[in-house]
Amino acid sequence: MSESRPVSEADLHAYADGFLDEADRKRVEDHLTDNPEAARVMADWQAQNEGLKNAFAPYSVSRPSDVELIAGPSTTAKSAMPRRLAMAAAAALIFMLGGLTGHFAPMVFDKAPALTAMDALPHEARNAYLIYASEVRHPVEVFADQEAHLAKWLGKRLDITDLKVPNLQSVGFKLVGGRLLPVADKPGAMFMFENDVGRRVTVLVGRNGENRTTSFRFASTGGVETFYWIDGDLGYAVTGDIPRTLLQQIAEECYRQFPT
């Protein structure tokens, strides 16, 4: 069956999340009918979404939409905590489900589609990690002894007034420093951390003013693991060649400290 235009990975994610109009939904369904492997992956993604919805159920009384369950605005300090707990539960669930997106996507697509900001995050985060984490003398532009300047400078470039450098000492990592770099063709920030044995992780922060959804995802390529999420118009990605359980702890710590 011929298609009016190719179905991209972004189209499939939007279909799984229920964000397509009727015409695009029909186009994706035709694609899934003709591609059993893509249909199998889609079933996995939909099962993942259902698991997330069930995880968020205790934090909602009126059963709002899936997007509201994940990213519903917090109007009081009292309501902020359940939302944080729900997001943390979502993060843990993503890891338990094995990072289906990152694991299966390479098997489905022969051609690289146009990427959304969410889809670009893991790719750019992995590239930044591979380029800078191995640097000895110049891994960052601003080192840890100028942390206050680093946060103010990058916050100004990203237009984030309350940007703070996450403190990861509780999970065994100390700040190396940070640098400015492009994320989805806009100014982005990268923070680098290192543990006592010299193992490094990077934390990427980017802005995408067009996005208004929230989502957690996981990607793994060549031993490099990335846990990434978009919260409103800010995107975050934690990347490292470290065990997934440790990466999860770092991501959860970053999530608690970053602005939302």
C-alpha cells in the first residue's frame, strides 16, 4: 500500500501518545498494517504508555488526560509534591520497562526522519558526551571553581532565570564544569560531572519554545546510556557509560533540582 508521505519516528511517537489528527492517524495505521515489526514496536510503546497512566492514577482524583497526568500545572506547593512523585514513578517505570524506544527504534527505520526536539535530544546528548567526556585538558569552558558564574551565564543564554547546576554529590559525582553548545539549533547547556574513579557523566539542557508536553524516554547506543525528558519547553538529558541503575539515580536527582 502506498503512503502519501513516509511515516517518521516522530509520527509513530505522536501516534502512540495520541497526538495525531484523524488523517495522520489513518496514515500511520496503514503503515503499521504493512510493517509487522513496526506494529510490534508500537504495541510495546502503547503498553509502556498504559503502564505510565496506571502509575499516575493514584495522583489524580478526576482522571484528567494523559498529558495532564504527566504535566498538569501545579498551583500550590501542596500539589507540587504529588506531581514530583508521579514523575519519579514514571522515570522508574521507564527503566523497568527496559527503554523500549531506544532499544527497538533502530530496527524499524531504514532512513533517518526529520527529528523533533524530543527525538533530537538523545542524539545530541550522546554526541556531546562522546566529544567532551574524554577530553583531559579542555572538557568544559567554565570549571567548577566558577560554578556561580557558570549557572548565571548559561541561564542567561537559555533564558532560564533560576537555572542551577545540579549537585550530584549524593550519588558520588562532583562537578567538573560546563559549556555552551547547540541543542536543536538553539543555545543549550552541558554540565559535566566526575566520580572518584574518573568516570564522567554529562547533563544536557535545551529549550524548545514550541513544546508544551512532558515525556520521559530512554536510549542506549554502543554502551552509552541516555535518560531524557521534556518538561514544558525545557528538555533535559543525562548521559554516561555507566550502569543503568546509577544513571537513573542521577536523572532523578537532576529532576528534583532543575526548574520546572
